[in-house]
Amino acid sequence: MSANTDRYENAVARYFEAWNAGGSEELTKAVAAAWTADGTYTDPLADVTGHEQIAAVITAAHEQFPGFVFRPSGAVDGHHDTARFSWELVAEDGSAPVAGFDVITLDADGRIRNVLGFLDRVPAGA
């Protein structure tokens, strides 16, 4: 595995740590570890900048889908400062009603500058 591959894998691992953080203090630390201070997150439902707004999007997702866990689905693929990966939102019963893929751009230190998220599967009415 190349150093670049490690860089993408590490960034995505921190991303999932943020999305799966339990409690506001853990979430605050995880978002700060994953994103640059002026990092952005954009998907069909959100377009936010900065740690506080990113944490609010994550909190809202957990409120909408309590007990669910975000997990990667497949390998991380990257080049230059950009990586892409698929993910699922998994319920306690193992079902995954929400799935998508994200494209992230990293800074020189491997922190996320921006996320462009796409939803491939969403439950009816969500």
C-alpha cells in the first residue's frame, strides 16, 4: 500500500469516526480531527462550512436515523488530493436503507477540505 493510499484511507477513517461519534464532545473532537477549520460538506440536503455546521449536519442525521451506523462500502479510491468512497447507513437489524458515495478533497496534512456527497439509496419519505 502506498503512502498516498494510506493518506486516503486515514482521511476516510477519520471521516467515519466523525459520522459515528457518540455525544457532542466526541463529535466536536472527531470533526476537528477530520476537517480543516474552513472545511465544507455538501450533499443534496446540506451545504455547510466549518466544524460547527458540519457537526450539526451529523447530529441531524443521527436524530433522523437513531441507532444507525455509517460504514464504508467497498474500497477507497484516490489520486492527487482527491478520494472517493461508497458508504451505507446501517440499522441495528443489519439493513442499510441509505447508501451513497462521497468525494473528498484533502489538504497537505491529509485533513478534509471539502466533501461532495451523493445519495444513491434513500428510504421513501426521507
